[in-house]
Amino acid sequence: MLAIDDDRILADLRTLAGFGKLGTGVDRTSFTEADMAARQWLCGRMAEAGLEAAIDGVGNVYGRTAGVRAAVLLGSHTDSVPGGGWLDGALGVIYGVEIARACRLARASATIGVDVVSFADEEGTFLPLLGSRSFCGELSDEELTGARNSAGAALSKRLADLGLGARPPARLDPSRYRAYLEAHIEQGPRLVSEGIDIGVVTGIVGVRRYRVAFRGRADHAGTTPMAMRRDAAFALFNFAVRLAERFRAAAGPDSVWNFGVVTVKPGAGNVVPSEAELVVEFRDQHEATIRRFEQELHAVEHEFDGAQGVSVAKNLIGSLPPAMMDADLRETLAAAADELAASRIAMPSGAGHDAMILARHIPSAMLFVPSVGGRSHDISEDTSEIDIRRGAHVFARAVELLLARFERQRGPNS
């Protein structure tokens, strides 16, 4: 059994949480002073673990095992949302560094190694999944040049100011990597509410996001009879209720949807609203279910367009395809949990992760550990020490099983 030091894992996680510390959480958004200090520290920890480590041109911290013919890649991210949690992403990165260290000590003559990566800007301060998209060659020069944060600052200038712009980006080498594994906190309540130790992720949900615009007419709210109004807001509210009914009928067991943004204009208590907008988002790990949701949205749009003098039109503003995790890797994670007597369930990930990008290029899988209260993206985010330790040992055992399998498949001299 691979000997990892879970005390060191906890110590490293707590040290990392000191960069951008905010109460019990962190504020470590991408390319801030705190984020870059954390990346420099992490690069040093990778080097201490025996990896050849560097920060690339988009901020990815990348550590490679020297002298091997192939590798398993472990990783996640260390940037945060504003006022975020101390474990989101960081857990998987620190697990990876410790496992790489243990493998170097226990498998000095091995031909299959462990590499570790902390991807930049997973949370999307400038571009969602920036680091993994760059690593996999999915990021165009136009996107990189045009990317800006919410304050209007250009990513290209920020990278230049940090001295990163002239560095080459690290690139995925499919001939080197046998698999990508990512450990993460669940960020939801399922594991903790069911008393389960480990989640083996079946797939990462796809996302569709639409803006639905309603156009009516502004009138005096005190003098215009109800039957004569062309009220964009009433149309929006009725539309949302009807759409939720249709979504419930079309949903799969793990489907979710959200009406997260509502805008009404002119926004006065004594004026009938002339304009309203609703942002509709839905997620599922199966593309067929997502298409059903789109069909329901189109049907309700058609039903409401022109009713009571209000026009309705939708516009796609965001789309990510679902990503299924590799079946063999999932079985390996499950086997590792069983060996260590950790209870487990198979479950989808409702949040996006770097693994959804890697899965398009190499076999990929994810492991979840419980989140206290199901909380995440908030400074209240936490996971018990017992769950952190247990997750580390299950993850390490899974990596060990994979390395042994890959060594057997090709032989020591191939």
C-alpha cells in the first residue's frame, strides 16, 4: 500500500489556505497577488516532492516526473471564487503532490510516473476553465486576447504584468498520459446527508443557459385597466411557472434548473413594465435530457409569444456539453474504496470541473469527498479531517492500482 502522509496533506492544505485567507475561507481569485503567491509556493512544494515544476504562460503550475515513459496526471485548481472556500480545488492538487512524492520514494525504478497540475482560472475570473482549456489546446488566441474580468481588465495585460506572457503554455501530450484523475470536495449535500464516504463521479453535467426577453408596453399602473395591459413582467412570471412545470415532467433523476436572473424595466412601482428578462439555466449529465429541456423551452416560448400583447424571444448565452467519466477508471476508484472499507456511491457532478475538458482527450475520472452541510463557494465550506484523510488514502490506492496495471500492460522495457 502506497505510504502517504496525511498529516502533511492537512498541513499543506492549511498553509495554502493562508494565501488570500478570509475568515474560515479564502479570497484567491485568479491572477491576484494572493493567487500568484499561492502558485509560487505550490511550485516549490512540487519541486520538493521531486517533480520538475514550473508555472506556464497562462499560470498553470505543472510538475513532471523525470525519466519515465508515461504518466498518470493528477490535478485540479487552487484559484477561488470571491469569498470562497479553502478546499474547493485545493484538495485535489495537494492530494496529487503528496501522492507524487510517495510514488517517487516507493517506485524509484518505475517506468510509469505521476505528474501533477494546478490549472489556472478554473472559476472563470477571466475565462472559465482557462488553464485546462489551454493545456488541451482548446483555447484560441482570439479568446485569450479578448478575455477580461468583471472590472474590464484584460487577461493578456495581466499575464504580461506578471511576467507570464512570454512563457510557453504547457500542452497535453497524449502519448505520455494514460489517465487524468481529479479529487474534489462534493460541493453539495448528497454524501453527507446519506452518510457516504466517497463519491465516484459518473459524469459531469452539461449546461445550457438562455436569456429570455419579454417586450410589452409601459403604461400608468394606476390608470390602465388590467385587461388592457401589455405587462412584460406578468408575462415573465407566468412563463417561469409554466416552464418549471414542463421541466419537472421532462427531467431525469439528477436534472436541475435555475431561474437565476430577473430584470424588469423601467423598474418603477407606478409603471407597467415594458421590458423583462429571465436567465434560464438547466443541467444534466445526459445530452438527450438537455435536448428535451431545450424542446420544452422552445414550446413555452411559442405558447407565450404574442399572448396579451407581449413578445417573447430566447437567446442562447452559454453552453457546455456533458462529459462522461471513463468506466475503467471509475471501477478502479470503486475498488480502492472497497479495499479500504470506505462506503461509496456512483453520482454525477452538478458542477463543472477541469476533468470535463481533460475527458475529451484522455481517459478521466473524479472522486468526491463529503462537504460539511453541502456548502461550497462560501467561506463556510469545510470537510472533516476524517473525510480528508480517508479520501486521500482511497485516491492514493486508486493511483497505485492504475500504475501497477499500466506497468503490466506495456512491460518494463517497452
